Amino acid sequence: MTMKIAVAGASGRMGRMLIEAVLNAPDAELAGALDLATSPAIGRDAADFLGRSTGIKVSADFGQALDGATHLIDFTRPEGTLEHIKQCEARGVKMVIGTTGFEKTGKSRIEAASSSISIVFAPNMSVGVNATLKLLEVAAGILSTGYDIEIIEAHHRHKVDAPSGTALRMGEVIASALGRDLQKVAIYGREGVTGERDPSTIGFATVRGGDIVGDHTVLFAGTGERIEITHRAASRVTYAHGSLRACRFLNGHKIGLFDMQGVLGIA
């Protein structure tokens, strides 16, 4: 079965990577390319940046972009994704959501939509990152006492949310393994006279600069030793390939909310 995939944010860095991955996938077909009406790419062929012609024009019109699509891959902004959800619900289009920065109400909206369409929602679609999350779950269980936990992440200068969705997911996985509530133990930056470190906390540090695709390190610092678990992304292509894997997974599901752990069978 050929997947007919539409891509939201088609003229962005991630959108272009997704379009290229879809065009190169033997079991996928580009069905639509959606972007803001203000994008200079509107009306152009979706693969202009590759010097190719697909016959699919970048459009701000939901009907045109989603007509005939079976899946929408969305790495945009929360407000855009929530609008796309309504359109996908109305058309029965499956969704792969890599957008980050949602508030609690936005996450609840995604969960509600999964009663009518199937959705993979994950802060990071990389297979390697999701393998790392499993390693962190195991490490946190082993290093549950006597180790201070810090999460350090770095991204490009254009990223608008901090900490990254991936860093927050790492914190959630670790906190769950330790029986803690991340909202109560997270420390998002330190300044001034902070006093001694509370051993129950999980610290976050954020770096923004240049064209860093995405680096994440979790530090378990004990007495006399430290363990570091690191994932570094050298290209956004890893997110695109993971997204296609998520689309294939959704072929077997009419409704439901899933994450990449479920897609990979490592939940």
C-alpha cells in the first residue's frame, strides 16, 4: 500500500527534509505540501529546492494540501498543529506530529483527536533518540541513589522553545523511573547564590547557537565517577526517516495515540 503523505511547514528546514525523504521512499507518494500564506514558496512546486518537479504545489489551502492524503507529517508550531488536527479529523487523515512546545491544553487536544484518527506524537522521531530514552530508563533505575542528574541540550539559533521537547521527554522518562514528578523536581537554570544542590532534583541546561541540529547529554554524577549518555544528531534526515517509520506504523491503526517507543516496540 502506497502512503500518500502531505507535509506541513513545507518550505522550512524540516519540511524540505521530509519532502525529500517522502520522494525517495519506495512506499510513499507526496500528496500535498502545506505552508503559511506568507511563505514565498506558495504556488511553487514542492520539490523546487531539489530541482525536481512533482506536480504538487505548496499551498496554504487545507483542502488542496490534504486532498487525497492518507497521512500528514507536521513539524510546525503548536498553534498551527492544533489547526491541522481539526482538518485531519474532518478528512480522516492520520497524523505524525513532531511539533514541540505544547501546553497541557494542547496535549489534551491531541489526545482527544486520537479517538477519531490515529496519531503518532513524539518530541523526537529519531530512532536513535528513542533508543537513548530506553537506555535512560534503565540507567535511572540502576543509579537511583547517590547520583545527581543533569540534562544538557544544544540546538541551532532558530529554535524557539527551551528546553527542547526531547530534553523534557528525557526528564519525564528519568523521573518516572525514579518515582518522581518532573514538574516538582525540575530545575530550569541556575543563577546567583542557589545553595547546595537538592539531590532529588533534575537539572536542565540549554545552549542555543549556530546550526546545531540537536545534542542531548544526560549526566549521572556520583562520588568518584560520572556516567554520560549522549545523543548527537548530525542531520535532520534521522527525524525524517523516523517519521516515515511512524507513518508505516499508523497504517495498521485507525484510531489511537502512540509515541515512537510504541512504533519501535520498545515501550
